[in-house]
Amino acid sequence: MRLKVLVQFSGVVSVAVPDHLSADDSSLLAEKLALARILATCDNPDAPEDDACCEYAEECSDTAQATAEEDWDACEITGVSGAWLATGG
């Protein structure tokens, strides 16, 4: 039997991004990376990251597009604080 459990995360994810990016590109990259890594599943752990990396490359500045994939790979989650909550379902 398979059951679906609705969950919600409330907290903060800290992400180290490359220094050469602008503030806007850094923020965009950190947000997409944090969400993609949180959403990764055991069945297909790379799919959310691949999609999010492509989205970042499309949405970042023209300057950052040249190194978008390398910048993605250089990022690191440095901390997570918060809680996962089951929301029913």
C-alpha cells in the first residue's frame, strides 16, 4: 500500500555560492539549488536538480549564463535549520 503524506518545511537553508556572481544571480542560484535539493527523491535524485539548474541558466543574467552549470556544481548547502511538518492528507 502507498500513502501520500503532505509535508511542509519551514526554516532556513544556507547555501555557499561562487563569489564572482552578482547579488541577483547569487540569490536566484541559492534559491533554486536549495529547493531542488530538498525536493530530490530516492527514486530520481537528480531530476529536480537538473530541471532547476536549467531554469537558473535561463533566468540568470547574460554574464552568469556562461558559467551557470559550473556555478551550480560549485554550490554547497552549508546548513539547514527548521522543521518538517506533516500537514495531513
